[in-house]
Amino acid sequence: MKHLLLSSLQWGQLMRSARKRMGLNQHELGARVGLSQARISKMEREPQSITLDQLLALLGTLGLELTVQERPDNSAADPAAPQASGNEVAW
């Protein structure tokens, strides 16, 4: 199942749902990723405080993966970024 995350709060909700779907409590998840139950609780409530390393560890443990791709509607892209012409992709 795909989830489009547009805010960090959505990650907290997704993390909680995935943890519960796996039948894990916060302590058990924390033990698997080397974090305390209190830290897992805070991450679910305030996911903006998660480091990239913690995010990747949680994703792997929860059976999730992170995909980064260009948005289908690239109109929100940085106006200073080079633009594609024809079939090229500009980065």
C-alpha cells in the first residue's frame, strides 16, 4: 500500500499503524531499533524530531521503504532550478 506523506505528523500516524499491525508495543519496537519506549512514544507524537538514521531504521523494522521521486506535477519545483526541454529530465 502506498502512502503520500505531506507532513511529519502523517509519519507519526503511519508509524503507529505499522507498529500495531505488526503486533508490537512501543517497548518492543524500541528494542528492535535500539531506542527507548519513551523515544518511540515521542516519535509517534512529534515525528518532526526523528533523525534520518532513525527513520531508516524504523522503516526497515516496520517492513516499509522510502521512495523519493519527482512529483508528477513539477510546477511546485524550485523556479531557479534548470528546466527540462523535450524529453530530458533536469535536476
